[in-house]
Amino acid sequence: MNLSTEQRHTIDGLYRSLDADDTGTAVSVIVKTRGETCDIDCLYCYEKRKEAPGGARVSADQIRRLASIFKGRKLAVELHGGEPLTAGREHIGEILAELAGLPQVVRVSLQTNGVLLDADWLDMFDTLCPDLRIGISLDGDAQGNAWRVGYDGKPVYPRVAAALNLLAERGRSVGVIAAVTPAVLDRAEEVLDHLAGFGSVNAISFVPCFDSTIRRSTALPSRRKWASRLLQQAAVNAADGPAWAIHPDEYAQFVLAATTRWITAGHFARIKLEPAVSTIRRLRGLTTGFCHFSDLKCDHVFTLYPDGRLGSCDELPWPQARLTQLESTADEHEVVRGQQDSLVLDQGKALMDKCTTCDYRTTCGGGCIATRWRQDPTNDHDAYCDYRMRMIDGVAALLAQPAHPAGAWCQSLRWRPRTPNSMRDVKAFLTSWDAPGLVGGEVRLHTSEHGNINTVGLAGVHEADDLTPAHPMWRAAIEPGVWPLVDTVTRAWGLVTYDSCQGHQYTGVDLAPTGLRIGLLPRDRQEYARIAAALCRAATFASALLPAGIEVNVGRSELTCENTGTTTPVLDLSLDPGSGQGWDGYFARLNEATAVLAAALDAERPKAEFVCACPLPVLPQAPEGVLR
């Protein structure tokens, strides 16, 4: 099955196909140096579940062949496993020397469990590949590493911790990949602090064990029953899945707790935390190299096995993810043809169709195709999307009010960016709002059925002069349908509004209808936190009283200053059609809904304790100046 041209078009910007004739983008190659062969036997190891032949090693010749296939394209190569160091120093040295001689290789990294790492290994790395990036697999503290054991069933944590201390002594910085399992849930702060305590650690990536579909233990390679495999058999329940699996919602809660601690403890000054950093970058409109948030997904990630199998991402199911055989592949065009004929890749891309209409599309980036592919058969696909949205909402709150992280746990306020959303001079507007003597002169005001402050008389075009309550044209500039809300938040709550609209059907013009909304511009982050909590309380109260078919939403967004290019966190309150509700029914009940919401707002006030209507955990407070 191949995607049609129409289907491929719908995921533009979310999933970029590999173009053999356009070599401007790099590809990542995961080199399974020893296949699934490893010196320890982690119970949750996905590589060993593939049950591929072990014992062989990827050779330097195969690395050379790989480079010739992708000739002219930059390569980021990661030596992976199993455990790559089981190949031996001499063999790894040959591979590193080969990689060092390939100009197209822009990055070389090594992912290891750290058990074999010693001074001799580090000496060799310093000699052959001084820029080698080292990643250590460690699931936090000793308790968190319950699933990482040797074949004897005993913990390997002490040996890995010793390797991290050795790396610190050698002045090496490393990244840690930590699996999130039940052994660390509800202990995010403790686990993060523990990992940050290693002087060598400058990056931490928390990855989820979404393994609920696993129903049997890994097959034994021989009749010998290792202690570790007996432990695994005891942990896998044919009905409920493995004991190390977590639900996407649990992962979202863990990430938010870890991100909160990362901010409040000041770890952000030294340590890059994922997926927090990539979420922040996308919230701020920046790119990231993390494929879960990028359009460079499975078509730009390859895996090479010792037997010459070349396929897509190693987290996709194998052998379905196999594309071609290394030794019989002439060039990149053959690889692309393999991708185009891949059923598993087409199924993965098809999962992204729903992303094209999602409000979180530009921030989420679609997530991990391999993980979504595994989630879909369980009919729990929505849970994956829900966790992504929950994580984005929470991180957006932490960015807006870092000194009051409780906002991350509010589930009423969602990340709803408005584009475009800008003002000529945000600072000057805020100054004039609180200084009536600075009120300007005449303004351009055109009222019509399509909106006020419509200076050119066209529906949907609002070149607004920025007015304040002190201006004599203030009341005339606010549309009557939204006035009850604007009056309450400005007069009773004492807030600044930067935008308002009573909602328009735009009958007779080629514009989509718009709902009622007001935009709030907090004066500072303290006020932002108070407003956010109060809006949550008011919206929660009003929701139970609104007429059927209309819902109230509170969105977090950012306002861009056209003069400086800087952004300011803002809050938007809106009344929107409910699920399955048409615009005719919405506008028929809008006045009633507006009255309900206005009464709920009038009964509330922003308070100093920042308590919203959602249940909140006890969280530490950030010191002044954090992330400001």
C-alpha cells in the first residue's frame, strides 16, 4: 500500500520524505554494532525482543559502504546495541578511525550501558574521536534501575554510577537516557536530582516505556534459563502486559514534574532536559533536532545491523522496517524506493492524517511514529495524543509563570496560539493603560456588522488603534456583544485587554465564522499567574451552566511586539461551539452564554494564592528571576 498524492500532501510540514536528489538535510544512522548482543539483560529491552541472530559485528568496511550509498549527504552516526563495547576495543577503534576519515560524517555518538567503560576506553576515544558524544543508559537512582540487571539478575547500577564518576574525573560530559517505568513514577524530582548530582551529566532524556502491548516474554536463545529471563517472565502478564509499562498520561505527569524541578532547582543552567527543551523550542517557534518534534522522522532515520540489513528507525517493528540489504544497494535512490514500498512506513504516515487538523500541530510535530504505530493496535491511540497535548499545555504554563509552577497542573488552560497575534508597541500600550494622562488623540473607528475598528471597511480586517478605558472612544470601540465580558475584566478585575470580538457569522462573505473572545495582557508574570488561576475557576463554574452546544475555553498564547520582535505571554477567553455544534445554533444561544460567563467572572477575582479549580500536587517554588 502506498500513500496517494493527496494523502502525502496532507502531512506536508509534519513528515518530510527523503529525496535522494536533495542532499541538504542530514540523515541519522543507528549502527547496531553487535545487533542485540549485550553484556547485561534489561528486562524491557526492545532490541532483544526482535530475536535477531546475535554475535556478529558491524565492520569498518560496512561503514565505508554505508557512506558510499549516502554519498553527498551528511551523516550523523550513533554506535548502538545491544552493547557496542562488547565488540572490543580494537574493533571499535577500527570503526571510529573509519568514521573519522569520512568528511560527510558530521557527528559520531556512542550509546552504552557504561558497564565496560574504563580509562582505556576513554583513552582510545580521546585519541581516535575526541568529539565523540557519549550517552549512558541509566534510569535514575538505584530504585529506578530495578529493570536493568545482569544475566544473574543482580543490579548493574553501581557499575554504571562508577562509570559516570570516572567520566567526570576525565572532564567528559555525557547525556543520560532514562526509561520512565513505575519504578520512577511519582519520584520525578528525586530522580532528576540524583542524575544531576553526577558531575559528568549535562543532558537527560526521559523516555517512556509504552509497552502495554507486550504479552509474552523474550524467547530464550538457548535452553539455559538465565535469572534475568526468569525475572522477565514473572513481570509479563498475558492479560495486562509487562509490569514495567506505563500509560501515556503517567508519562506526561512525570515529564511535567521533572520539568518543574528542572526549573525550580536551577538545573536548566547546566543540564539539557528532554522532552522539555524541544517542547520549549517549539512553543517559541524554533526548530529542534529531536525527531519527535521535527518533520525529519522515519524517512531520515536508518538502522544498520551486522548482517547487512538496512532499515528505518530501530524502534519500528522488525523485520517489517527492513528496507534493503547493504551489500546489494547501489545508491540512495534504491533506499528511497524501499521507503516508498514500505507498508510499515505508509501505515506510520497515515497515522499523521489526524495531525493536519490538530490545534497542536505546529508545536507537537506529530510525535514519534514508531510509538504511535505501537499504540494504535490497542485502540489507545488517542491516549498518545492526549499526553502530548497535556505536556505542551503544562510546559507552556511553566514558561509563562516559572515562579508559580502550579499552573502546569491546570487542565483548564490549553495552549492555543493565535496567528497572527501582534501589537505595534506592547510596552507603550501597557504604560498608557495605567496612565490616563497619556491617552492619545483621535482614532480611526469604523463600526459595521463585521466588527468595530475596521478601518478599511472589509470583513475580518481590523487595523486597530490600541485603545484604553480612559479614551473617550473606548466604549464605542468595543462591540456590544462582548462588552459585558470586557467591562467585567477591565473594571472589576482591573486587567488589560488587548483584543476582543463578539463573534461573527460573516454571512454573505467568503470568511469562516468566528466566535466570541477577549484577549488579556498581564502586566507581569505574577499577575499572569493570578489571572490564569481565576480564569480556571470562573470557566469551571460557568461550564456547568452554559447552554447546550457552547463551551468556554481559556487559552495560553503569546503576543508579539512589532517594534521589538519580543513576545509576551497572554491569555485568551472564548466561547466556542461544542463538539458537533453548528454555527447557527451557536449564535442563537451566544447571548445567553455570554451572560452566564459574565456572571461567573463577576463572582470571581484574581487572588494572591494562585489556586485554580484543578487538583494540584504540592510543588516547590522557584527563586525569583528563574527563566525570566
